[in-house]
Amino acid sequence: MQAIREAGHEALVIDHSACDLVIEQTGPYIIYKGEKLTGIDAIIPRIGASVTFYGTAVVRQFELMGVFSVIESQAIVRSRDKLRSLQILSREGLGMPKTAFTNFSKGGEKQIVEMVGGAPLIIKLLEGTQGLGVVLAETRKAGQSVIEAFHGLKARIIVQEFIKEAKGADIRAFIVNNKVVGAMKRQGAEGEFRSNLHRGGKAEVIKLSRAEKSAALNAAKALGLSVAGVDLLQSDRGPLILEVNSSPGLEGIEKATGIDIAGNIVSFIENSVQKKNAKRKSDS
């Protein structure tokens, strides 16, 4: 909001959960707190993982109303499904930790552990965020027990190989309009394999290698995200993509890099809306 106002624009925070969507022959519109929303040029979706379905429906309604969205509704849906996003990245031939997914098959725990190369291994809830729902199993037996427990709860999980050489660190590359505008290396707290800043990790600015930059840009492009936080691991076989986040936090990376990430997003909006308006005029 600060960056938007500093650029001379009006900023409005809208609680997507309080939006009512109206669809009729004359076109779609949104009622917010009893008023019809009009005069909005662009939106920056910040949709929590727990409300993806309704949040993306609101974003889609804005898109149908001709409002520019920094992140397209379908790209949010694509990136929020961890399994689907990994399938897309795999199809594009991008590096990632070996990953396995299976149905709730009794007795299949041993097989899935071996699929990712044995122990240690990582087990992740498909709905987990900010490092929650991520377990490191240090032995085959522990891995089988955790998988069995999750399956017993009917919780959907993916199982991944553990990249030992990463030493509890990862890289967050921030993408805006097909450019890496900032990158930081996050190191997990002592004794912690997760590097998330929410889990006590520390961050420092990093200059990406050509391969790391390429991997981050290609991952965001594969999922159709104009703005994204791409998480990478440094491995002996090159950069490996962990996750692509469609609602990346700004505070940690702005503090670590000193770069005005929010300002970059506002510039992207200005250029995009300008092009959209110019096209609309030329079409009419």
C-alpha cells in the first residue's frame, strides 16, 4: 500500500472473503460491504492457502470484469496444488528433488521410501505452508511409520529425497514480470532442516548463478506466474526447485536485499494497465 501511494495511486484493501459475486446476463460484478465495486484498475491477490477456492473465484470475477490481476486466478490454483505444480515442472524438464506420491495403499510405505532413494527423506503435507506439515525422517523405519500415520489420517502427502549437501539452506528468488528482482539465501536455525524465516531461519542477500536464475524464471513461467517466490536448493546436480509461491512475503526479502520489491510490482502494474488501456483504445 505504501509503494502504491508513493507512486501516486489510490490503494484499497479488500477482504476477499467478504465479497459477494453476482453473475447475470448484463455481466459479472462484485458487492463488497453492501456496495458495488467500480473504478478498480488492478488487483494484487494475496490469497491465504486455506481459502484458495473462494479467493480465486473473487480474482476470476475481477478478471471477467476487465480488471488487471498481477497474478492470474488459474495460476494461483495451479501453484497452490503442490503435486500438480511439481508435475508441470517435471514435464518442463526442470530440476527438483525426486518426489513420490501414492494412494492410501496398505503396506506401500516401504516401497515409497525406496522410490526416493531411502533415508533420510522428507515428508510433506500437500496443504502445508511456511514449513508446517514438513517432516524429516532420518531412517527408513521412521519414514515408513510417518507415512503410515499420515495415511491413517487420510492426509495427502508427497515424499521427497533429502538433499544433504544443501545443509538446511535454500534460496528464495523473487520474480516480477519475468525478471529476478531479488534473491536471498535462507539458513535454517541450528538443528533445524527447514529454512523458513517463520521457523527462525536467517536470510542474507545472494547473487544467483546463471543456472539458478534460469531455473527460477523457467519455474515461474511454467506455472504462468508474473509475480512469484521460487524456492531452490543448491545440490551437486545443480539447482533443484522446491516450491513456487504465488503469494510470496515481501518483508523478509526486502530486509535481506535492501531492494524495493513492492515498488517493482507497482511499476509492473503501471506498465501492464497502460498497455491494456492502449490496446482497448486501438481495438475501439
